[in-house]
Amino acid sequence: MLTSFSVGGKTLDSLDLKILLVTKGIKVDYAVYERFCGTRRLNPDPLTCNCLILPDGTIVHITDVAMHMSYLKNAISLESLRNIRYALHIRTPFRLVVSHGGSAVLLHNGEQVTEVSFPPASRFYEQKTSGGLPYLGNAVLQGRDFLSFQCLWPCDYAKAGYPCQFCYSGGVYERLARKRKPDPPVPTPQDVAEITDYAVNKERTAKHIQLTGGSTMNPQAECHIIRKILAQIDSLVGLQNIPGEVLVYTTPPSDPETVDQVFEAGASRIACSLEVWSEDLARTITPGKWKFSGRERCLNCLKYIARKYGPNKACSSFVVGIEPAESYLEGAEYLARDGIVPIASIWIPFGRPVMGRIAVPGLDYYRKVKEGLAEIYAKYGIVPPGSTGLNVCLCRDIWNHRSEITACCPHGPAKVSNGPA
């Protein structure tokens, strides 16, 4: 059951509150870090992918606005200073403090909203691989049980000058390439296996694994690299010892049968992400994907996976908040009809404006997405990845509460298009 909260005189459920916290950020009192750093998984370093847990178990990403902006000032190049005018507009009404009783409390404009908690303490980010690669900056623990590798290889599209507008890593690769500087080091298959072994077998902080890299000009070779990584994980960790699933993101190859080797190597699901459904917006927001791989190749690969391996084996991520809700829901239903999972990742606007803006849609927009996606999941038997939810993704949260969301929809089931793309 979703918990209800009073926020600014309005009643919000946990997913409404999650959306506001992710899109607006939180100002975290340093006393919170001092109080919980040693006993819970919480760290002032933004690279540790902090999250809080609402009373009903909903996982919420923590973008500590002050720490985040401090990190950006130290990490970005002079070229990114043009975005400072956007950063100056970042304000948040949310604050995380320590109560007199010693608990963590979320405030909205100084008024208490709820007590929150954090995942159990972990020494994950203190570790290095046998090759000397630090875990910090190369992998993250998300929510209660997800280990994610977010950049296992560079993005060739970004290096060619065509990064996705919302992608911070893509912006980094673009700047490095323009200045003819080398790419930052990336994990080897052995590094990935060691990090996975620590999270799954030694510390037991992860049940699910996500492997992600940049878009490459040679996705056939990319699939081969993924196969090597999975083979190394199997050798060191044992794929059978991973309690949950292995979700692999890859650039769609021109020959969809190329992905067979990834499934044969142990992937549970494969995602080829469109990010934006509206074709007009996709041309601008995801220029590299539009120019080099294209929409048709992505759809062909997703449909091939769905036909051969069955429903819920193919996934596509979308960045929710950068296109109209109707457009996203149209794309979500188009994919779901073929058993393809539409993933909803909330756009975090800090540091990377999209189409010249960082203003996110109002809560009515996200409620329309929430209600429409709940109906789509229920109608087509779609099951998103994971179990308890991820930091910035809405999909598993919506699935976990799909019956409740559709039953409480004030205007009846959300209307979504059944027409072709």
C-alpha cells in the first residue's frame, strides 16, 4: 500500500513524493552524514549514488544539491560553465535533517513530511580490484539490491560529437575527444567479475546486476565484449549464485541475431534504449542514436528478442520528463503490445539542460505517466526489472502498485493511443 503524505498543503502518495525529490533535489544537512555514515549506506560523495527509503519501502535517489554542485564545479570543464546560468536556478524546498530523537527527517519548506531510512551500511566503495581499479566511480549500489555498472566502455557517439543531451557521461566523452585527451580507464572483465563477487557473494548487498556501456559504432563487437564479461563473472562468481537477474544494455546491432550470444552467455534480459519516443524530439535530444543506429534498428532488435525469447526479455529505457506524457505512453504501449518492457527513468535536470531548459514538468504530467504505465503493465502482462525499485526509475514502483494506482485513478483508466508509431 502506498503511503500518503502532506506536502505543502497537498496530499501526495509515495511515488508523487519520489518524483518531486528526484526532480527537485534535497538539501542534506551535514549532520545527517555525520549521524548515519558509519551505520547506514550514506556518503557525502555524489558518486556513491545515495538513496533514502520512504516508510512504505519506496526507494528515492538523493541528489544533495549543495554536494552535487560542488562536485560539478570540480569535475566539469570550462566549456560547461555556460550551463552555470541553469545551475543558479536550482532551488529545492526539501531538506533532510536529524531530528531531536536521532532519526532522519524529511522537511518541505521547514515542515516535517516524514521520517526516512537508508540501506544497511556497506564497505563497497572502499574497495579496489586486484588491478587497482577503485569501485567508486565505476559501479554503484542502487536501492536495496542492485549492482549497476554504468559506463563499461566509452560512448563513440559522444566522442564523435553527438552525445545525448541528458547524459553527463556523454558530455564528458565529447569534451575529452574534442581536446584529444584519452578516455578515463574503464573496468576490465576481471574488474567487473571481482566487483560483482564482492557485492553478491562477500557482502551480499546485491541480488541483481546491470551492465551498461556507451553506444558504440561496432555493436557486434560490443556484444562480444559483453559475452566475455559474463563469462568472467560466471567463472569467478557463478551466474547461478546471482539470486536475481542480469540486465544487459547494449547498442542494437544491425543483425539482431548477434544478441543471441549475450543470452547464451547468461543475460536474463537485454535492453536497447530509445530514450525518447517522439521522432522530432529524438533527432535533437539523442542525435547520435538517431544518426548512427537509428530507430528502426533498435525496434528490429527489440522485436527479434521478444519473438525469440518471449515477453519481458527485451527492454527499452525512456527518460521521462523530456517529451510529452502522451508521446511517451504511446511508445510504451507500442512496445508493450509485443511484450517489450518500457522502462521509465525520471529525468534529473541538474547540470545537463535538455533543449535549453532544466525546468521539469509539473506533478500532473508524472501522474499521467504513472497511471498510464500502470494500465499498460497490467493490460499486457509487462514485468519491469528488479524487485524493490531503483533510485530514479519509476517502472518497478509502478508495477508493484499497479492495481492500487489504476483503482485510484480519479478519471478512470488513463487513455493511451493504440495506433502505430
